[in-house]
Amino acid sequence: MTVTVYSTPGCSQCKLTAKVLAREQVAYRMVDISEDPTAHAYVTQTLGYSQAPVVVTETGENWSGFRPDLIKALSAGGPNTPGTPALAVA
């Protein structure tokens, strides 16, 4: 599974999220929402988040902020694995 991390420059939570994704061997791509107006609108208007990072999985589950517990769930098999927390976190 590949996830998209919507980030902003200088965001320490974004850097930590990328670090843990890499450590857990979850493929990801970073999108800087300060340079991409379409991505910014998606994160703020469509998803309703006002804090970076915003992580979106291939299946649409998403959350905001540094959430190592949810990253661990992804590396363990994703949201459909029994016993893992739901990934849609506001």
C-alpha cells in the first residue's frame, strides 16, 4: 500500500510521519500543500483538515497529525486487519 502525506515546509510532525512510515516500510509520497493549490483545497475543503500532516491511504482512509499507532496498523496489514484501529480519524 502506498500512502500520500500532505505536508507543509518546516512541519516537524510531517518529518516524523515520513520517518516512521519509512521505518515501518510503508511506501509513501509527500505532497507540499503550500506549493500545490489543488492538494491544499483537497486537504482543507474536501477532507476538512487544518493541520498537517494529512495522511491518505489508497483506500481513502485518512487522518491528520503524527499518528504512529495508525502507521503501525498500516504496516501490520492495513485497516481491514482484525484488531487494528479505524483509520478515518478527524
